[in-house]
Amino acid sequence: MMKKLICLAGASAIMVAGAALAQTTDQKNDRQDIRRDNQQIRQDRQNIRQDRRQARQDAKAGDTAGAAAARADAKAQRTNMRAEKKDRRADRKDLRQDRKAAASGQQ
């Protein structure tokens, strides 16, 4: 009887440790996703600045078609950046929820 109780207690301790490890891995993945999103947003901002600069140069040179194309590229980059920001918000929300669940599980 005592062996069964010890085995049961050991099994439950292993399950709790496994659950804690899984939450830690989820948080790590969420942080990596946030970093990737930040990097992508920085790249999008850089591309938007380049497209706007190109549009101004083209307009100054009298190339209206080139300026319109550069403005369209900038608009597409802004749309892409909005999607990345939305994804980053979702990842941050997931990370907060994971942290909250981990904190409530430890208490």
C-alpha cells in the first residue's frame, strides 16, 4: 500500500514539473515571436522611408509614374506593418496570459 502511495505522489510530481516546463517553453516561444515581429516592423518602417524618399526624388525629377509607384509601394508596406503590429499585440497578450497562469500556478 505504501509503495502505491509513493508511486502516485512521484507521478503527480513529475506531471507538475512537466507542466511548468511546458509553460516556460510557451513563454520563450512567445518572446521569440515578439522579437521577430519587432524586427519585421523595423524593416517595414525602413522600407516605407525609402519608398517615400524615392517618391519625392521621382516627383522632383518629373517622373510622375515612378512617384506613383513608389507611393503605392509605401502604402503596401504600411499595410504589412499594420498586420505585423497586430500580430505583435496578439503575441504580447499570449505572453501576459502565460505569465499570469504561471504565477497563479506557483501560488
